[in-house]
Amino acid sequence: MTTGHKNHGSSFSGEMSSLNIDVPEFVGDFSSMNYLQLANAKEAVEGSLNHLFTLLHDTYRFDMSLPLVIDGFPRNDVDVVTVRLIRSKINRLRNDHTKIIEHIQTHLSRQLDASTTSLEAGIRTQIVAATYMNLNPQRQPFALVKDVVTGSPAAKAGLLVGDKIITLDGDINTLNNNNLTAVATRVKGRINIAMPVEVLRGTNLIKLLLTPSDDWPGRGLLGCHIVPI
């Protein structure tokens, strides 16, 4: 099977042409691609994802989690059809990206000698894991915790100074945090609702539950200071 670019979904014409979102997506069998082809595909998919997230956030002032329907009716303050199309393309591209990364990992593992010693095997595992982190932009930290106030929601969640945030609330990551603007918006909409947070602490991946709150003596909803990485 040949792998190439394709625009998923229908193309609109006439008065509906404005709904077309010209972002290529890959179709086909990634397992038939060599390492260079996979690397090129990865770069193309990431470029498309960056474009779509920018379009969603900057043009339509929306994200991947806000509801498009309120009380059973489509929202009238947003272009529901276009936002739904953008979200759909983002989800498909994310799936493509995951598959590409998996195949790149397989290629990397095959390139390392299978007959290594146990010590070398351990080093190989670390190399593959580190390479995966570098290849998968969604798994790279996007924010550094500079300060945590004692007794704050952040402190209660177990967040520590020096932690590097990888994901917040499941879908905010290095690709779409919009210089932490998406974090601030999400936190305001999650008061008293627990959000999963993944952080890198040294070389360890830590999973926490962070619950924004306005019912504590300090300032802000989290009680911590984070900066972009």
C-alpha cells in the first residue's frame, strides 16, 4: 500500500468553500515506510497540528474541550461547524502522529544490536525512551514550576518546585498551550474539579491530580508560579 497525503472528509465548493481546511493528513500503511520517510511524515504531521491549533485558538478562540452544545442547542457565539471540523482533523492527525512515533521507535530498536549485554540492554532502553520523548512533541515539558505556596491547591496536589509539566487536564501540552494562555483559561473553568497533571521530576514521570480552588487564603486558583520552557 502506498502512503501519502490526503485531505480527509468532503471538500466543499461554492458558498461552502470557506469550510475547507487545507491541511494534509497521511493515509496508508506506516509500517511500509523507512526511517527517513517516517521522519518526514512526522515533521509534516506536526506542522499540520501546529497550524490547526493556532487556527483553533487564535482565530476561533476555542480549544479541544469546550462544549459546542449548551442546553441541547449549538452555541451561537462560535462557528460550530468549522470548530468541529478542525477538532476532527486534529484528532485524526494525533492518531497519525502516535502511529508514526511507534514505528520510529521500532526502527530505532532494530538498529541497536540485539545481542547486547544486560548492562547495554539497560542503556539501550534508556536511549529509546529518551529518543521517544524527543520525537514526540506532545510528551515534552512545556512549563517549569518555579514556586509553590505552602497549603495551596498545588501543594496539596504534590506539585514541587522544579517539576516540569508535560500535560495538563489530559490534552494541554507543548503543542497547544499557547504560551500558557490555554492553562490559565482551563484552570478558570475547572474550579473545584480535579485535573490530571503529568510532570517530569528529574527523570521520573509523576502523575498528579490538581484541583483549582478559590477557597484558600492565598492568591490565585493554584498557588504556584509556572513559566514557559
